[in-house]
Amino acid sequence: MLAVERRNEIERLVNKNKRVLVTELAGMFDVTPETIRGDLLKLEKQGVLVRTYGGATLSGEPGQDLSFKERDIVNSEAKRRIGKRASELIRDGETIFLDASTSALHLARHLKEKRGLTVITNAMSIVTELADCENIKLICTGGLLSKKNMSYVGRFTERMIRENLAANKFFFSCRGVTLGRGLVDSSEDEAEIKRSMLECSDSAIFLCDHNKIGRLGVPVIAPLSRIDAIITDICLDDEWREALESCDTEIITV
């Protein structure tokens, strides 16, 4: 079978089944997984599909947007471990940005013994979590409240960050990450706040539980090259590790 014929068949399968796996395709076409990954990369560039961890999904496949409370209980144990490990990267006296993700909230819960820390956030949940910590200086961006995400967003929030604030480190999460598109979210309002914090930080650390690997989203926040470290609960395969290492991104597995 010619390569173009194989890719046409993969396109047919992903349109029919909504997703495909590298291992299954390699067996079906009697080729190596590396050959299939090359096929998926070409099809992704054509807009046919989006590569995911171990396979691919149909481009534009809709996802389910959950409320903040619903998201807080999804993969909560993984987020707890990621948050604890992330807290170990923070030194007393530093200034950090925390976005309005549930992963950042789990991190905030491990900060209460830090000294001289300044936390800047647009998340009402994090403000509530840290409000009683006398040893932490807490700055809330303010802005338009998104009740679904319990976060402050909008032009006021963006300008507040870009014109008045800066941090040593930015800890954040988002809807998903793909090799082709990088970091993606489900809301332009939320994405713009993350972009602002990213631009005003010396370094950025992505809090990434396994559900986010290969997950679709719009809009794009930033390419993989913009993050300095990724903390995850999954052992990434060689393709992902090579992509991150080529960006000089540190991989921390918990």
C-alpha cells in the first residue's frame, strides 16, 4: 500500500470512529509506530485530525465544558500530587502568578507554610483559600467575574496584569496540550489572562494531569516552547519527551 493510500484510509477511520490509536494502526497496516506517527503528523497539518497521546482524534471534536466545582473533583488525587510537587519549586520571598485552574488551587493549598511569598491571582477560589495566611501577600487582579469558572477576566484584568504586575514564576493549567497546537484552552477570556501572566513572568510551569495530554481546545494560548517546565502524573512517550526536550522544557513526573 502506498503512503498516500494508507493516509486516506486513516482519514476514513478517524472520521468513522472519531479517534484512532497508533498501535492499532501499526498492526493494521503492518508498519512501524514511527511510520504511523509520521502519517498522523501529515494529516494534522492538513487539518484532518489532532494528534493525542498514543493516537489522534477527529479535528474539531467537541469537548465537555464543566463548571469549576465539577472540574475540581476530576483527577483530584493527580492534581494534589502535581500541586505538592509544584510547591517545592517555590522559594520563600518569591512572587508567583496562579491562574484560575483547579490545578492551581491544589497548588495553593500547599503554600500556607511559605514565608514572604506574594501570590497574584485572578481566581476567587485561591483568594478564599489563602485569605487567612498572614505570611502570604495576596493580590487579586479584580475584573469581570466569570461565575462558571469563579475567575476574574476581561480587559480590566488583562490591563491590570500587563501594566502593573510581574512575577518570578507562573503556575497554570489549561484545557489541553497537543504536539501540533501547543497549549489550548476552552475560552478566549481565560486564554488571554493566561497569555498576560505568561508574558509578565520570568518562567512558566504547566500543571498537566494525564487528561490534558492530546486534548483539543480553542483558542491556542502558546506553543510548547513558551513553558519552562511541565509537571505531570503520566510517563510521556518518546515523541512527547523529544518534543519537550527540543524546547528545553523540563519534565517532572509525579
